[in-house]
Amino acid sequence: MAASKAKPAAPKSFVEARTRLDAILEELEQEAGDVDRLASRIREASELLRFCRERLSSARQEVQQVVAELDADDAAPEASEPEQPAPPASEGDAPPDGLPF
């Protein structure tokens, strides 16, 4: 009877996929002679790499969007009231600290 070739569950996160890729690499380095397992591990690793690339691309786009929004916020003028100039001081007014100058 042929062994069932159940497809591994899809990773839930980038970290999970990366951890599984590391495990596959270690397994492949230790099992040089098992050609039957080699093909299935390479197939799984390929799917995990695709998943990781998609996550990285998505994260890159999100970061670029956030940076663009921050740049737009920095470029927008503040909505505060314009600063009013202080009224001119008369010659008889002394500075508030009592200094003559």
C-alpha cells in the first residue's frame, strides 16, 4: 500500500515558515541518500519560500505606505494660528526682570 502524501499545513506566519525552512534544510543536510523524501522536501521548501516572499513583499509595501504618509504629514503646513508680533516697547518701559538693558 502506498504511503499517503498529505500536504503540510500552510504556515500561519513568516516566522513559522522560516522555522520550517530551517528544519527542512537541516534534514536535507543529514539525509543525503533518501531521494524519495528529497523531492517532497524540496517541493515543501519551494512553497514556503513563495509564502515568505509574498509576506516580505506585503510588508515592504506597508512600510513604504507608512513612510509616504509620514512624509506627507511633515510636508503639510500646520493648521495653527499665525504668530502675532509683540507690541513695540516704549522707552520708559523697563524689562520685566528689572535690568536696564
